[in-house]
Amino acid sequence: MVNNIFTLLVIVFIFNIWSSEIQKFAFSIAAFIVAIVLATREFIQCFIGFIYILSSRPFRIGDWIQVGKYYGEVHSNDWAKLTLLEVNKHDYQYTGKTLYVPNSQLITSVIKNLNFLKRYAMHHFTIVRDDSVNPFIFIDTLHEKANLYCIEFKEVAMRYNQLIENRLDIKIAGPEPHIQISTSELGDTQVVFSIFCPTEKALGIEQKLTADFMALWFENKKNS
């Protein structure tokens, strides 16, 4: 007991002598650890983002997704980055560019899975003209043209539309073509087309309907 008490007193005495040095050493260790964490913060966030993707599975390889302002097809994903093949959201075509998105952005950005756009898309486009012609005169003809261009895939579009609604538990427009007429802030006539169609046919149908609209527009303008 005397030896133990003596040893304890020696330890307390030495600690009192070296307390300031021990305290400085502890602060040095803490500062070093903080510096290491700050220097590797991006890597740590990337790793956490990778764990988040593995646990939540918001997408798979081959899916079309949107991360922040980036659109593309998922090519690969590792602990540091997500690799996307960029897709133009307006014409649904590959741009030929490869995007490397740090996994840290997957935590702070909204991830939208756009995989259904690979096959079918609700394609919107607008035609703007002056107010010299009333488009309601030939809007029925435009509806007939739109239905004619969509008739070849109408049944498949209906099934795919229902599949998307059931999977996402939401109601989406389609598969019937929609045409809406409005005016712009400058008083011009706007005709907005909404076509639920195969992604690869979207631009072709847009060009056909645009050609039909222009022909009807100039015909009615000439007769007015």
C-alpha cells in the first residue's frame, strides 16, 4: 500500500511538472487531426456519398438521371466519382461528352431518375407567330395530323404510359397528343404541342407538325 501511494504521488508530481507540455502536445495532436480532416474533407464526403448511393440505390448503371444541372446516362460509379455520358435534354441525344461528378455532390444535390425517357418522352415544343391568323381555325386539322403521326405506336404508348403511372404512383399527361394555344407577353400567338412518343421519334414528329402548322398558317394568312 505504501509503495502504491508513493508511486501515485510520483505520477501526480511528474504530471504537475509536465502538465503544460502535455497540454501543448494534446493541442498539437488535435490540430494535426483537424488539419488532416480539412485536407481530406472532399475525399471523406465522396466516400460518404458512395455509401449513400450503395444503400439507397436511386439509380443503376444505364439509367438516365439528372444530378443538379447535369443530365446523362450512368456509365459507372466508384468511391470517388459518378461517370455520366451526357445527354441533351432537349433532343434526347448523346452529346459525346463524358461528365465526372464527385460523389460529394450526390449528397447535396437532388437526384432525378429519368430512365423512362430512354424509351418514351413527353415531348414539348412551342411555335410562336404573330396575331395575323387565328390558329383555332385549323387546330382540329393539327390534332388529326398529330394523331396520325402517333397512331403507329399508340397502343405501346398507352401501355408504357400506364406502366410509368403505376411505377411512380402519379398521373402524367398522355398518351393522346395535346395542343394548347395561348399568347405571349408581347401579344404573339403561341401554340404549345405535347406529344407522348418514342424518344427517337420526338424530333421527327416535331418537324412534321411544324411543317403542317406553317403550311396551314401561311395558307390562312394568304386567304385572309
